[in-house]
Amino acid sequence: MIEFQDLRKAFDGRPVLEGFTLRVQDGETTVIIGYSGTGKSVALKHVVGLLQADAGDVIVDGRAVSTLDRAALTALRREIGFVFQFAALFDSMSVFDNLALGLRRRELSDDEIAERVAEALALVDLTGAEDRYPAELSGGMRKRVGIARAIALRPRYILYDEPTTGLDPVTAAVIDQLMVRTREHLRVTGIVVTHDMRSAYTVGDRIAMLYEGKIRQVGTVAQIQETEDPVVRQFIEGRPT
Amino acid sequence: MIERLGRRTVDAIKAVGGFGHFVGDLARAVPDVAVWGRLTLVQMRRVGVDSLPVALFIAAFTGVVLALQASYTFTGTVPLYFVGTLVGKTMMLELGPVLAGLALAGRVGASMAAELGTMKVTEQVDALETLAYDPQSFLVLPRVLAGTTMFPVIVALAILTGIFTGWIASFVLLDLSTQEFLKGLKLFYRFKDTWFGLFKSATFGCTITLVGCVVGLSTRGGAEGVGRSTTRAVVYSAVLLLVLDAFWALVLLR
């Protein structure tokens, strides 16, 4: 279970998270929605210790992330796959090496690594792309490689940072299906940060809206769709005022 | 005015603290040999082989110019074989390490700052961390070790090239025989001349690569930020290299 406890974070004196509290249950996919620049990605990065909270903490399976030493943080990171907004593929490495890099840290044999890479690429429908370089891939393919890199690690948790941003509707739908398939195949717990409501309804078990540094409302897809909260309604309907 | 001065002082203290923190993290990455060992070899090839042409090119012309300037300065009052002394001493003690260092500050330091800066702004550094790698052992340590070990090799070859072209210029343009040139070269030679230049170049290599990495990994703000970091890395490296040059002369040559 991942628990955000009263998380607070400011950049250059400008507060971004102001008491962000959310509980993500094992096996479920929670989608965090909210306006651009409200701190959704910032919250996500606290889970793997890429950012340190000014106050509050993130608790992963009873471990407070801010208190972990380097070895414990590395151990925690081995349980979590992170899919970055722009995939963050290593552009000097082939697709195979991008996927194999994390696996080489786990003392697997070369055969096991090759098997896991092939399996992950098959899951994202990119079999045969092993020797290609990120520069040769389309935006959607890069995102799929990013997801494959995360699932090749067979993590307990996967964190998706804006997985469909910048994609055409069809490719975005493919990515959505992929996230659902990943959850069903690997039974991982997921957190998805997005402002794409179609994606949120497709992949989410629960949806939480981040507004002004805090959770404004959290509920199932049906509860969010029927909400009477004017702020949440305006956001999910995409109304300007 | 006072407020601005205070803010700059605080920023400077923060920068020094940040650098100390960076070096501390680097030291903690040393036991992670499995990660940095293989990558260091790759970087040694990049820093060494790829930088060699520019260093040798500069040294070749420096050797020629030194021989001609020495002959012009002596104008018959000093025996011409002292051209060998001046070319050898100057190449070994100063111009070999410093000119190669300045050229490599532009080539190696800038390329490291640009590469790591791009990785930083495209979240590749964050991705490394989420894959349970320490950026210090994966990115920084191999580059710093490669710079520290390969700079003396490059500088040694640059010194030899400079002396060789100085000899050719003396032989062809100044009618100085090989025996006379060698006589001058050996005249005041001390083993310290060799190790001083090579030791100095190792410290230059360490500084240039460390600055490239520190500046690259602190990049913010997209392509413009990468451009700023690249320029900053070259300027800081060049300034630090000249300060170090004076420091070692003060400490080791007095």
C-alpha cells in the first residue's frame, strides 16, 4: 500500500503541495487528475525519493520514504516501475539495452534478461524492436518502450506520469489498453497521473482530484462522474468557466 | 545593494556546500565497482582517443613556434643549442599541460556538460535512479576517472610531439644539428620536469571532468539551460585550470 501523508512541497518559496493525503490500496489503480502545474508529477516523484518533501511523508508498505538510507531506497526502487512523461529512454542505448539496464542490476543471467526483455516487448506489441534506437521510434512507440522498461522489472507498483500526453487519440487509447492489460497480467498496484479524462475513466479503479495542493475529491469512476463538486465537475467536463 | 551582496554571498556558500555534497556522494559511489568499472573503460576511450588529434595538433605548432622564438630571443648572445633546453623545459613544465588542458576543457568539459545536461532535462537521470542506479557511479565516476588517467597520457604524447616538431624546426629552419638540440634538451633536465607536468595534467583532467559533470547535472530549463551549462563548464574549467597551474607552480617548483 502507498500512503501520501500530509505531503508538503514548495519550489523557490512557491507552495505546490499543501497537505496532500491519499491512500492507494494494493491491487488497485488510482488516477490522480488535476490542472497542469498543480503538483501531480511532484507527488509521484516523492514515492521513489526523486524529490524530498518539506513536510509529511510517503509510506510504501510501512516504509517512510524520507527516512530511508541509500541502500533501503535502492531496495524500494527495485519494487517500483516508473513510466516518465516523455518516456526518458536512454538515447545512446538500443531498445534492448534500455530494458536490460534495470535487469542487469538484479543479478539475472544474460538468457534470463533476454527472455524478460522479449516478454515485456511482446506485452507492448513491440516484438522485434530490440535493436532500434529511441530516435528511430515514434512518440507512441517510445511510451510503449517506457512501459515495457517498467514492466520488465516485474514490479509491485507502477507509477505512470502523464502516459497519454501528446499522443493522438488512437495511440492514447492503445496506451490505455496497455495499462489495463499490464494490471491484469501482472496484478500490479498503479498510480496514474493524467489530465486526460478518457484515460482516467478507462484505467482507473479510483480517481482523486488534486486541487490547490490538496485532494479535492476521491472516489470510484462512477462517483467522480456523478460528482456535484463544482470544481471537479468543471474539470471533468472540460468547461472553461 | 547590500541585499544583493548578501544574496550573492549566500548563493556562493550554497554552491560550495553543494559541491562538497557532490564530492561526498562521489566518494560513496566508489565501492560500486561493478557499475563504474566497465563504463570507465568506455569513457577512457572517448576522452583519450577522441581528444588526441586536437592536443597533438596544438602541441605540434607550439613546438615549432617555441624553437623559432627561442632562436629569435637568443640573437647570437646565447648558444643556439639552448633552443633544445627551452623547447623541452617549456613543453614539459607549462605549455604541454596547459595548452592541452585548455583545449580539452573546451572539448571534453563542454561535451560532458552538454551530455549530462540533456540527460538531466529529459529525465534520463531520474530514470537511472528509478532503475536503482546511482548517477554518481554510473555517470560521474567513470568520467572523472577517465579524465584523471587519460589526461597525463594525452599530455605526454603532446609533449613528445612538441619536442619533436621543435627539433624538426631547429634542424630545418635554424641549421641546428640533432646532437646540439639533444645537448640543449639534456642540459638542465631533471626527472621532476616530467612528473610535474604529468601530475599537473592529472589534476587538470580531474578538475575539467568534475566541473563538466557538476555543471551538467545541475542543468535546468531545457535546451537553453543545456547551452548555458555548456558555456559555464568551459569557463569554470578554464579559470580553475589556470588557478591550479599557478597553485602547483607555487607548491612544487619553489
